Amino acid sequence: MKPDVLVIHCGTLYLDHVTTYLKNWGVNFTVELPFNHIESNYDALMKRIKDNYDALIYAGGTIPGKISKDVRMWSAKLIRELDIPFLGICLGHIMLGFAYGPYGPSTGFWRYPNDRKGITEVSFNKEFPLAPGRDSLTVYQHHERTLTHIPKCLESYGSSLFSKIEAIKHKEEQKYSVQFHAEVTKDENGDPIDGHIVIDNFLRRV
């Protein structure tokens, strides 16, 4: 049976990459913007998730300033209450850290003055469950925020020159995230890169 995947994003530039990748895998998926559910539809959305979806991917994007706090709190509640596998990508990575820990430049989060963008190598200090047998991955980065530390219920697996926390997992639940854009499969020259291995192994677990 094909899994049903819900994709939540905040206006990511790479949504087409995510949906194309899921189409190539042959999974069923639905795309949602969180902004539509902040006020009164949260309970209805959670019921729909529990009744219809096998996994959730929280992709990247930028939260509008006026509702930034609301989206962060909404996202944290959603992630904590999920009982299906979760994969956070870029902003979704930040949200997984925020869901279980502190949030702010002086605590668990840092904003760069400029975008961090380009190809880099992520090195793993232990085997990341979504990249078994790999001690590194060549990946594409595009972000202006990064986690600086995480709470005890999460475990850090990898780092790069762009971020010291590139891949994390909840110690007891199937909740994973990566700072890099795992959905991007080629570099600027069209040569293959291998961050997509993370999505492959996530979908295999689903």
C-alpha cells in the first residue's frame, strides 16, 4: 500500500522539489500551509492527520513577521502531539528543536545576517538512522537560521561548516530533521548530490 504523506511548508522555494520527489516515489500526498489552521482549525486538522496520514514532512520557508510567534507555537504543538513519523527540512528542523526546547538567539537558535547558501558536506559523528552506513553526505543548504543546541530528548548526529547541528532525532519517537534541503538532488552544475538519501530512508520507514 502506498503511504499517505502530509507536506506542511511556509512558502518554501523548493516545494516543487519536494512534490516531484514524492511523485517519483509514488506516494500519495497533500500540501498544506500552516497559516490556514492557526486560528480555529487546529483540532480539525489533527483529526484529519490521525485519520488519513502515515507521515508528515515539514518543509522550509519563511514565516510572515506578523504571525511568526503564532506559527511557531502552532508548529511546536503540532509536532509534540504527532503520533506518526515526522521529517523536518530546514525550517522544519528549527521547528523540531523549538517544539522541545528553548527558542531565541541567546538560547537554542541563531539567525545569520545573510543567507547561508551552497553545497556543503555534512559529517556524521554517529550513524544517522536516515543515512545508514554513511559518515557524510554532500548536500544543498539555503537558510538564515540554525539551531545552536537542543534539549535532552533530541540527539544531534551531524554538523557542517554551515551549522553545528545538521541532523537530529527524537530519542524515543520517529521524529527526524535536517538543516539542509534533502529534496534538492543536484548542484548548480546539474551534478548529483546525495542529501535525498534522508528522504528515501524516511519513506522506507513509513
